[in-house]
Amino acid sequence: MPSASTLTERLRHLAPEAIAFGVIGAGNTLLYMAITWAALPIGAVKASVIATIVTTTLAYFANRYWTYRHHTRTALRREYTLFFGFNLVGMVIQSGMVALGKYGFGLTEEHDELAFMGFTVIGIVIATVFRFWAYRTFVFLKPPVDGHEADLADLDAVAGLAELSAEAELSAEAELNAEAQLTGGAQLDATR
């Protein structure tokens, strides 16, 4: 069980990320709500999907370059793909809440705009908790411990594996040379 000082230290390191994530989330939530409200005439679920796509792209860049700026950077394609994938799950959560309001409670776009916004807010809260956990765990990797992880993370996965293999081969070759020198030296001493 972690001590109180360990828990306090973890929270102290987590707080700046949570605050930055919250600021970005608040701005994106307002934008999301505005897009959803403006697009509501085409249908509540469609409006939610459009709003999610627009705000996801903005959120990725804001989180990459502010919230998780000290974390190890990996390939943009990898990060954005994971980020977008987890946002799709968040979109399903949010849109699912809107769909629950529409199909489960019989709300209509013409008469229940505020109720739809209420369901949207509930979906946003649930999806936000999920996203924060997923980004921190899978998308934006922890900062390097000894400085060498960042060097490898900047490389393409194949190039990184090739580099590690080359180092292993050089290390194995050096061991064989050293062993041969020791063995050869011992054989020379035995023949004298």
C-alpha cells in the first residue's frame, strides 16, 4: 500500500496534466456544444458526430503540445491514430447518451433541445474520464527515465528494432573477440 507521501507526490505530478487537460477539455466542450447546437437541425446524433470529429483534431494538437509536452514523443501517425481511436470510443459514449435521450426517453430535436444538452453533458463527463485515462496510459507515453528512451522513441519502430539488433550483434561480436583472445592467450601459455 503506497504511503501518504508517495500518493501526494504522484498527485503533485498529475495535477498540472489534469489542469491542462481540463482547460483544453473545457474549451473543446464549449466548441463541441456550439457545433452540436448549430447542427441539431440535421439530427442530434449526426450533429454529435460532426462536433466530435472537429474537436478531436483540435484536442490532439493541444494535448500533444501542451498537456503532454514533457512526455516521450512517438510517431505522429501512431499517436494520432490512437488518439482518434480513443476519441471514437468517447464519441460512442457521448452519442450513446444522446441516442438514449432520443430513443430511450422519446426526446425530439424540435422541443427538447435543453434535455439533449443535458444528456450531452452527462456523456461528456463519462467520456472525459475515459479519455484522460486512455491518453495518459496509451497515447502519450511517460517521460523518459534515463534519457535514452526519447532517442529510441523518435525512431521509426523498424529502425529502432534494427538499431537494437545491430547493437546486440556488435556486443555479441565483441564478446566473442574477447573470449577468443582469452582462449587464444591461454592456449599460448599452455604451449610454452
